[in-house]
Amino acid sequence: MTGEAPSWADQWGPGGIGAGDDEYSRTGEVGHNRKNKSKVAFEKAKAAASSSAQKIKLGTSSSFKWIKDQCQKKGSSK
């Protein structure tokens, strides 16, 4: 049994299983795609945050205007 399996050095040493053509360590297409996906995800998150901030700003502004109108109505009826 021992003769059939590759040794630790054969598997993990220079030129072994973990050397060279690992898709996560390459700087070619896989790394480039990973960067693009990260950039696209960041841009989507940034757009969502910006949209949410605009909605919050608009909602807050309308709320203050409504409160101001309510206060003015009560003040003018006296």
C-alpha cells in the first residue's frame, strides 16, 4: 500500500500537486475575473447605498415639511 501512494514530498514539494497551475494563485484570467466581479459588486453596493441615502434624505425632508405644516395650521387657528 505504501508504494502505491505518492509520498508527501511528491504531493507538496516543488512540482507536486500544489505547485504551479493552481487556479487561485494564477494572475491570468481567473484572477482578472475575480477582480472584475469584486469591482462590479462594489459598484452595485455603492449604487444601492447612494439610492438609499437619497430616499432617506427625501423622506426626512418630507417629514419635516409635514410637521412644519401641521404646526402652522395649529398656530393659525388660534
